[in-house]
Amino acid sequence: MIITVASFKGGVGKTTTAIHLAAFLQGQAKTLLIDADPNRSAQGWANRGELPFAVMDEWQAQAAPYQHVVIDTQARPTPDDLSALANTCDLLVLPTMPDILSLDALVLTIEYLQAIRTHHYRILITSIPPKPSRAGQEVKTLLKEANIPVFETGIRRFAAFQKAAMAGIPVYAVKDPRAEAGWQDYEAVGQEILQLMPNLRANGLS
Ligand SMILES: Nc1ncnc2c1ncn2[C@@H]1O[C@H](COP(=O)(O)OP(=O)(O)OP(=O)(O)O)[C@@H](O)[C@H]1O
Ligand SMILES: [Mg+2]
């Protein structure tokens, strides 16, 4: 399975998502993370510490012997880039933060994907602020009402994710009281992806 993580806006959690989906999939089968962002943030993460899966740039990458491939991409792809990315993966994961600027960028992305008739994408709401904020739930409801596919699970905002990036490890290996909660969020998203998997290649998602 090939999962591509993309967004028109920068800093929405693409690299964090790519790293943790690759960590989850590696628990199922051999997984490769392709860092296709010229900033090489995922490779930097890997170089600072240790990750349980292989990370390569788009030049080094080889499909064999990997069962799953996760591709991290740079922010602000051109529409042509986005359509190429959409055409070469089984699932396009579009992270967004639950704030108005991120949502504006997301609307543009979705309008474009609908124009090119791409159905195999899911929105992932990331960096959800803690209660009493209801931003995460509100954005999810809004997207669902607009019939836009969104993961049931959102990723909560935890400092443990920043510590993980700094230390070059997955969040579950960070010494932080919320490290386990952060990992559980990505595990739940991984489970949702596994459930979608049988439908991905054959039918496309709707
Ligand atoms: N769930 C989260 N909780 C707290 N901080 C987070 C979370 N997800 C991401 N971050 C932080 O937000 C910042 C941006 O995340 P990340 O680098 O994953 O985004 P990106 O979309 O890959 O950015 P870019 O467009 O620059 O490649 C980082 O500092 C990261 O540690
Ligand atoms: Mg990134």
C-alpha cells in the first residue's frame, strides 16, 4: 500500500503524520518512508535518533522489499504535483489543523481534488487543542456535513510530538506523560487505514 501525506499549507503535521503512520505500518509489514520534501525533515528526524523503519529520499527509494510505502511531501504542491501525487498512491492523507487559516487552505485542496475526480483521500485533523476547546470536534462535524471524508480519530496537540522530532524517535519512545496518548491517536488512525485497505485499489474511496 502507498500512502502519500500532502497539503497546500505548510506546518500542518505532514512529517509528524508520515513518521507515525510508517511506525504503525512497520508493525504490520516492512515499511519504507520516502522523504520527497527537499527540506528533508523526515530524514533529519531519522538522522537525529533512531526510527524502526527505513527512510530514503525519492532518488534512493526502491519498492522492494517493502510492503508499505509512506511518502512525505513538501507543502504548497502545484495543482499538477498534487494530481501526480494523488494518481500514484492508494490513499492521500491530508493533515489539517483545526484553525481558520488551515481550513481555508484545505478548502482549496479539496476543491481541486474534486475537480480532478480524486476520491481516495481522507482529512486528518491534527494538533487538536485540549478541552475546553471544541475546535477539533467542530471541524470534524463541519467536514462531515459537507460530505468530505475525514478520519474519525484526530491527533491531539501534545508537546511529546515536538520532543519526538527533536530526539529523532517515534512519540512512543519519548519520556513524557502524554507520549502514550499521542501514539494511541496515530495507532487508531492506522487501524482506520487498515479497515479502508480492501476498498482502496479496487473501488477508490468515496
Ligand atoms: N499533534 C501535535 N501536537 C503538537 N505539536 C505537533 C503535532 N503535530 C505536529 N506538531 C508540531 O507542529 C510543527 C509542524 O509539524 P510538521 O513538521 O509535522 O508539519 P509539516 O506539515 O510537515 O511542515 P512542513 O510543511 O514545514 O513540512 C512541528 O513543530 C511539530 O512538532
Ligand atoms: Mg514536513
